[in-house]
Amino acid sequence: MYFDAWDGKGNITVEAPKTVVKSELVTKPSKPSYSGNSYIIKFQFWLNDEYKAGLVVDGVYGPKTKAAALKALQTELNRQFGAKLAVDGKWGPKTKSAVRTVRKGAKGNITRIIQGMLYSFGYDPKGFDGIFGNGTEVAVIAFQEDKNLSVDGVVGKNTFEEMFG
């Protein structure tokens, strides 16, 4: 509403309405922020999505992430090779005897589990894509060297045991 005022001398004063601004705090949902390792976050999300792991996605590698990864490995050994393992997240002689040798050229979820574990231990396989390429091979070699394993770039029983045992 505008107010006009005539002062009797031919002048009209126009006063603009005062604008009242109410401050309002609007909170909208935002994406949670994660302070942990982004590759471990990706690994944890994948374990939750693919295997219903129920992990808290925090980017921190700990016993729950390790157990979830081992359950994923046991699940894949059962699916792909009919291993008939208990999916319990515990490393033991049955799981060790069921693992297969995984090397450059392999593709699939077992390779992705290996890549996730490499990231969890601080090695960069140059991707979390389930493809055992040059980057994964170099990361496996570095892991094997650091763990005093036979260095061949191949993930066999001893390398799996070092990751999960």
C-alpha cells in the first residue's frame, strides 16, 4: 500500500510501503559427509548393496568391514564354485581350501572384493571395477612384498589368508 501526502504547496510525498522480512531458517536434508577413506566408503556401500552387509559407511576399515568382505567372498565361492561354506565372516581351513587363485585378466565380484581389501590395507589397485588389470596386479605385488609373501602378483591361498586371516 502506498501513501500519498499533499503538503498544500503542490508537493506530493509518496512513501513506499515498508517491507517486512521474516528470517526463516530452512533446513533441508543434505548428503551425509564422510571423513574416512573414499575408496573404503565405496567398498562399504558396495558390500551393503550387493550383500546386505548392514555396515555403517564411515570409510574406516575395521573388524566389521573385514567380516563383511569375508562373507562376500564366502558367498561368491558358494555361488560360483559350489563351495558349501558357512557364510559367517570367519577365516578358517574350509574357506582357505575353497579359495581360487585369482590373477590378471580375472573379472567379477571376487576381483572386486580383492580390490576393496587392497584399498582397505592402503594399496591402490587403480580402480574398484572388478577387473584384475595392471593396477590391481601392481597393488597385489606391493601387498605381497610388504607381507613377506611369495611375490607373483597372483592372489592365491596365502595372499587371501593374509587379507582375511
